[in-house]
Amino acid sequence: MTTVLDINADMGEGFGSWLIGEGVDDDIMALISSANIATGFHAGDPSTMTHSLREARKHGVAVGAHPGFRDLVGFGRRHINATPEELVNDVLYQLGALRELAHREGMNLHHLKLHGALFMHAARDEAFASQLCEALVASGTDLPIYCLVGSVLDQVARQAGLRPVHEFYADRDYDDNGSIVFVRQVARRDPEQVAAKVLLAATEGVVESINGKRVAVSCDSVCLHSDSPGALDMLKAIRRHLDEAGIEVRTM
């Protein structure tokens, strides 16, 4: 059983005047310990990024870069065929943009978490994952990398001397192999059931699959997407259950 748990959320995923999900980012910020801030390619813009940084600073939340494919129209959820070098350059470009804005606010970046289709690409493509980790080390960026346990990125990051952080997805289902069941349209979930699932993962290291099987999971950090329907209610329930169990919510 863990006594300390990180909760992260993808934030700032609007663009200009457009908000994603139910527009609850500012309310969510008070309930999490780590924020993954969109860096402009799949969502976000300099002013949105700055707002997210300032909200995170106000609540003492650690901030990380959340770069994705260059795909505003598809919200970074469509795979783009590009060379590993091109994708690495895109990630470094986005990372640098958020880092400079963060430095102006007197903040340092805490981690890196790829978004959407790029996240899944790194989980299985060794060429991209390897070149990304090599580039991060060469640029002096030794940020922890949020990733799927057992993925290619998980293994390559360790080999490069970077710290992988294994995520548990509060608002996603798991199959019998412990893999995420990804869907295009996320349904609204019962907050109490989601909170109970998180508590089970934190205390026993297991999750109940879609077929009712108990599957082992690694849970360094719990992820809840801010654009999921009912995200704020789910987070409130999660925090209440963790508090009652004596589990402190704190960044790593």
C-alpha cells in the first residue's frame, strides 16, 4: 500500500477562445499535484499556457510539458507519418516553448508527458523513443517521463538514465492484459466507482478489467483527463477516498 500518490491531469487543452471539455481546468488545478500543459501543436497557445502555469503556481502544482503531434484539427489523436528525427525536433520545440514561459513565471518544469497518438507511438516505436531519450539527455533535460509500464519508452528511458513514471488511468477501462482500452468518445462515469478503482490500485496494485478479472497494475501517478465528462466530480471523489484512506496527494 502506498502512502503518497501523485495525481496528474492534462491541462490547457483549449485554443484561443475555445475551451475543451467542460472548462473546469482552474477548479481541477486545486485537486491535483502535477499538471501536463499542452504546448501548442495539438492544443494550447502561449496565452493559454501562461494562464495554466500561473494557476499551477498559485496552487503549488508541479508542471510538465505535454507535446503532441502537429494536429490541431484532430486534437493530436491522429497518427502522423514522420521520421523519428522530425518528431524529436517537434517535441523539443514544444518543450522549449513551455520552459521559457515557465522561467518567466519563476517556475521549472517537473516532467514530460507526450500526448495522445504521439504518446502511443512512443510506447511502441523503438527508433522514435530511443532518439527522443538521447535528445533529452543531450540537451540536458533529465525530466521524468510519464509513460505506460512495460512500454518501449519505459524501457528506453531507463537505459538512457531517465526516470519513467508509470501512470494509472482513473477514467479509462483496462483489459485482461492490463492494457488501456482506448475509445474515441469517453462516457460519463460514476465518480464513486472511479474513486474506488483508484483506491484499489493504490492500496492493492490491481484493477478490475472490463471482464471482471483482477489485473496487476503499476501506479506511480494517477491520471485523470480534464476533458473527460464529469472530470471535476471524479477528482473530488478520488481526493475524498484517498484522504479517508490516509493517502497523501503529492508530486514525486
